Amino acid sequence: MRNKIIYLIVAAIALGTSSVQAQTATKVVNDTIYNPKIVFTGAPSKYEIAGIKVEGVDNYEDNIIIGYSGLSIGQRIDIPGDDLKTAAKRFWRQGLFSKIQINVEKIYEDKAWLVFSLRQQPRISVVNYLGMKGGEKKDLSERMGLVPGNQMTPNIANRIKQVVEKYYAGKGFEKAVCTVRQREDLSRQNEVIVDIEVNKNEKIKVHKIYIDGNDVMSDRKLKRTMKKTNEKNDLLKLFSQKKFVRSDYDEDLQRIIDKYNEKGYRDAVIVSDSVVNYDDKTVDVHITVEEGKRYYVRDVSWVGNTVYPTSLLDNVLGFRKGDVYNQKLLNKRTQEDEDAVANLYMNNGYLFYQLIPVEAKVTGDSIDLEMRMFEGKQARINKVIINGNDRLYEKVVRRELRVRPGDLFSKNDLMRSAREIAQSGHFDPEKMDIRPEPNEENGTVDIVLGLESKANDQIEFSAGWGQTGVLLKLGLKFTNFSIKNLFHPSSYKGIIPQGDGQTLSISAQTNAKYYQAYSLSFLDPWFGGKRPNSLSVSAFYSRQTGINSQFYNSQYTSYINNYYANYYNGSNYYGGYNPYNYGGGSYYENAYDPGKYLQMLGVTVGFGKRLKWPDDYFTFTADVSYQLYDLKNWDYLYYMNNGTSNSIVLGFTLARNSIDNPLYTRKGSSFSLSFHATPPASLFGKKNWAALAQDNSDAAKKELFRWIEYWKLKFQARTYTPLNNSERWTLVLMTRADIGLLGSWNKHLKSPFETFYVGGDGMSGSYTYATETIALRGYENGAFTPFGMEGYAYDRFVVELHFPLMLSTSATIYPLVFVEGGNAWTTVKDFNPFDIKRSAGVGARVFLPMIGMMGIDWGYGFDEVMGKKGGSNFHFILGQEF
């Protein structure tokens, strides 16, 4: 084939040259021969190239074209001869030209002037994708990189066909056919319109899988080992892939061998395999295996270890005499596990360490393993390079890192640094590229952090409709605030000072006269800038007004009178009645009752510290807060309606958080144990608290609750377990347990505030009437704690499955399936964690950077609560649930 191509090239040169000479006659002027006649069958003559002219390629510099040929001025060549043939082949290999001619323009004595007459391959004008969906067009466009203006060559056309057919084969369309057509673009010179058309044909699925030669493992077990090649009617793999994809099939064949190796059958092989058509839409797969015999470990020896003794390495490896020779386990214990031998070394600086397990001796069914080790020298960190950070001051990123110049390299520290950066929320965790770049010659390593900033500030604007009209809310959350630059506008990035990673939150919610709530909070995670000690300050104020009781009575009376009056008159019973106007005033003005209100004001200051024991995932936080409650004729609280209450609360929280990603968590856990309490002042006083508690007068209630007393104990736990090995599309099992208890120092002083409102969506731990809201899906809001039965204890247990649909800078989306149970009690002593009300359902979560977390759940409650079954309920979530 190669000789044939060369022959055609040479023939093209000869024909091209002769055709030119046929049009232009040879002539001689002053001993110079113009357009000499070259006889290719004659004897060659030596000539010096005196000049080279390039024609037909205006888009290239002449010296570049001459360089492609391999010829140069002053070079002596044979005409005719191999030098011109070689030059033509060089042009052809470039793939840039559709016409190649090398002519001799003139000859003078032993000098020759050459002309390269070329025609460029056409350039792409437009690319049309035919027979493809929008997403497929985008994927293929990115893979092929076809851009208008690029040259279109036969090689590119072949590559397009290969890429497209391979792409669709990966989607199960094994018989997809791609056709590439080129049409001249009449509006553009030397440009073509490229049509890429695909005929997918039917998607190919697997009809049956036939396995022969297996005795140790059953057909069913081997079929379960095959993850991507599954029979279409296999109900046990109902949600698994059923299409046949050649690359997936090859991987599944290797999985079969790996499974045998895992069981000790090191000699297992696939003797033969074939894929044959069953019909137009399905194939049968035939696999023949040879299992061989099972091997056991007889001895393990170590060679080259000086840092750690053999006894320690044996314990880490975990192989004992007589154990099955499990090659998968061997690889995990040497390389993959968190406590593998490799990590033992790499966490102590031995980045250049190498370990090669060798089967030193095989006797019968026994194997002697020799662990050959090259420890190398310890590597120290030379530089830590941060790329892609355009959001934070660099010191803010560096303070979270566990890897610093001069330190010994540690893989654990590197992974922990990646987690801390992801937890900060300022960078896209799905696009982080953190890698070591070792230099074995000088025993150092550079740590390169490739980051991509993402917007983390949030704005919330919402509107709702309630009994008293429209309720508006505006919330701003700045997660990269810099309070030190507040009075230095020249340092602002945008309209606010940024860069120090502090958080400032401002929120306002109002319904004009009926409801107003304002809050302000500030958090500095590195107070002082030298240690990870946090300082938090928050304040809030809210005022809510009640509804006039006469408004309800007038509404009801007016409705009844109009109904009967119109009924007996034989007209429509609505008549002229306007439910939004009575007594001459507007609906909302008459509903407003300034004589009923609840005002709350609070201030909290907290200080947190990162602990080093039991490990550095633990934090301890202490806070103190003051709250004021002012009530007047407030009928919505059971224990208190009038008066002013105060509370000073001291709180302590011990927490541990090791999750890898706050938006879509794949692994890790979070635990929190908090205790908040007021001083037990009533235990030291001389008042008759029992008498005050039995007295229902307003004066007694005011005295009883002048200073609120309570203790509040809460425990929250979450665990995340990945259920597959995919780094990105990870199916995650989340478990959760919450317990809350609200008790009192004095049995006569049961706090009317800080109770639990259990059931429904929970709305992310919000507060209503000084009550903490707890979600329990599948039941109506507050179903477990109606008026008069306030919750003083609750529990909640949840199991959820998460799977990501989108993980990007612009959005995080994942659906979920859940089962949960919980309950609430009116006293702490009645708390029973085994008495739970059950529910199950499905839902989805969407995180948008400027808005935050949103979600919707549908849950079905299986049990009765207060005589009513939970049944079907939809729940809407706004904000991250904690």
C-alpha cells in the first residue's frame, strides 16, 4: 500500500510537470533554459538549487513551505531523482494540500530554479450535526474540536467517523454508522460545509450470558460480578445497565478474573469469549473460563525495610500463614486502604517509597511472598503553589492548609488540606486539582493546588401570602467579608469589603404592621488571625401582632346573616356579601389588633476553639446570650399570655465534623452534643413557686416567668457512606439521629419558650413564637405538638439515599429517597426513643450559589398522631437543614 501511494505521488509530479510544459514551450535565452523538458526515464543530472518559488498557498509564509519540503537553496540534487520524490512525499504527509506539483522553472549551467505549485486542503465553513440530540452534539463537538476555519483533510474525516461511532457504541448503539460529507460553500472560496450524519440503528442489549468451565463459582455469582454487562430480563439487576458496550464488556471480563484472584485462584483465565447476534436488537454472550486451583500464603518476608520493623509491617499487612492468596486484599493492604503499608510510609515523608510484592516461590498450592521495598529518603515540602484563587486573600487559604514549606510530606495532611479547602465553600470541590510534584534528585516536593473560585454569597428574596396579607423577606449573606477593611473603600472588591473569609448575614422580614423581624450576625472563623478560634456575634428583634377576635366573630355573623337572608329570598346565598369588608373598613385594617403582640429581642456572643484531642476534627464552642420576651394578650402560648420575661443562657457545644463536601457529601460524619442552660436562680430564692404555678392570674404568671429557667440538651449525628467506587457519581447512604430534651431546674417553672414544634417540613430549624421547629416528613406541620401540648422532648431517626444529577459551579442537584421515624413528648420523663411514628418518601435538593439550598419532599406518614393518620404530604425546604 505504501509503495502504491509513493508511485501515485511520483506519477502526479510527472503528469503535473508534463502538463505544464505542454502549455508552455521550452525556450533558451542567453544560455538559460526556461521550462526545460524533464525526461523522468533518462539519466539524472546534478544541479544546485538556485531559487525556490511557492505558488497557490497565500496563507503560509514561503519559508515555512520550503521547510516542509526538506530542500534548501544551495543544495545539490539530482533532476530527475529521489530528492524531488522525497520532497513531494513530505508535502503529502503534512495532510495540508490537495494538489502537489514540483516544477523546474529554468536551468542555467548547473543551477536550477524550482517552483512548488500547491493547493490547500479546503477549510471548514460550517459543521452540521444530523441525527443527533442537543446534548450529543455538544459532547461530540467538544471531543472532535471542529472549528470553522480549520482545514478539512481525509484524515480528519476518518477521525470524525471513528470518534462518532465509538461515542455511540459507548451508549449501546453498536451498529451506529457515521457518514461524513463535504459540500463546497459557494459563498466562500476554498471552504466546505461539513455534514456529519449518524444513523444510530437500534440499541443493542444482552439477551443471555452463557458461562462454561466454572465449578467453584456459580453462573449467578459470576453474572453479579459483571457490573455493566447484564441480561435484559434479569430482575435482580432491574436498575442496572442492559445495553451492550464493548469497552464495558472487556472490563467485566477482567472483573471475572479479579473475582477469581480474590478467592485465591491466581491461574484463572478466560479461555474464550464471543458475542453473537441473537436478533436485530440483542446479542448472546458466551464465556469459557478455566479456574485452575486455589492458592494459599505459606510465608511473607520483607526485604529492604529499615524504617519500620518486620513485625509491624506484618501486622499492617494482615496476611498470615495459611490465608487464602487474595490478590485484591493484598493490593488494598499495600496501597489503597487508609491504614495501608504505603500510607504508613507516605505519612512519614517517604514519598519516593516503592513496594513490589513478588511471588518468590510457588510450591503446589502454596506461595511464598517476598515484599521487596525501596524506602528512599524522606521528602520535604519545597513550595506550596496556589493557582486559581481570585476570591480570598492568599493568607486565608494558606491558614487552612496542613502542608507548609519545610515540613515533611504527609499524604494525610495533603488530603486534609483538600477537605478544609472544600469545607470553606469558596472553591468548587468537584474541580479541585491538588497534587504533589516530587523532585527525587533533591528530595523535595512542590504541592500544587489548582482551585476554581465559585460564588458563595447568597441573596434571598421571598414573598408569601398569609392570613394578614403579603409577607416579604430579604436576606443577604456575605461569606467573604472583611471587617478590617470596612472603612477602607479603596480595598473593596465590589460594593463590600471582601477577602478575609468572614461571614456577615443580614435579614429583614415584614408584613407591615402585623409582623416584623430583623437579624444581624457576624462570624470570624480565625479571630485574631493566628489560630482557628472563632468569634460569633448575633442579634435579632421581632414583633408580631395578633388578630382581633371580634374580626372572626363579625366575619362569622355576617356570613350567617347573609346566607339565611338570601336563602329565604331565593337568590344566590352569597348575595352582595364581601368577606373582605365589614363595618366599613378594609379587611386587613379590621383584622389588626395592636392590643395583642409578642416582641422578642436577643443578643448572643460565642467563642469556639478547634481541638487536638481526641482528634483535630473536634471543636468546642461556648456562648452566652440574653433574650427578652414581651407579651400582651398573646393567646398563642399555652403557659403565658402577658408580661415580660428575661433569660440569660450559657451554652456549650462539643462537635466533630469530618464530612468531605458540605453540598454533596460522599463520606464522613458529623456529631454535635450541646447543653444550654439558664442559672437555677429559683432554687436559691424564698418564693412560693408552687403557689404561683397554681395561680392562673396574669400577675402570678408575670412573677413566675419574670426570669425564664430551663436546661436544653440536644444530640445530633449524621453519617455518610459511599455505596459505589465512582469518584463523581457516588450513591451515598446517609443516616441521621436527633434527640432534644427541654427540662427545668424547678418543677414549678416549666419554660413557656424554647419548646419543640415537631412535624412537617421543619423549614431548616426556624423559630416560630420562640419555638424551635423540627422536621418530620409525612406529617403536617406541628402535628405532634398542637396548642396546649408543647414539645419538651423529641427524637428523629432518618435513613436517606442520595445520588447526584448535577455537580457544577452553577448548581448542585440530587434526588433522594428516605425512611424516617420520630415522635414528641410533653415531658422529658415520658421520652421513649422506641416509640416512633414512621414515614417514607422521595425528594430532591437544588443548591444555587446566590440562593442557597432549596428542596421538595413528598412523604407518606404510616401512623396516627393525635387520632389522625399522617398520609400523603408535600414539604418545601428553603435553606440548609442542620
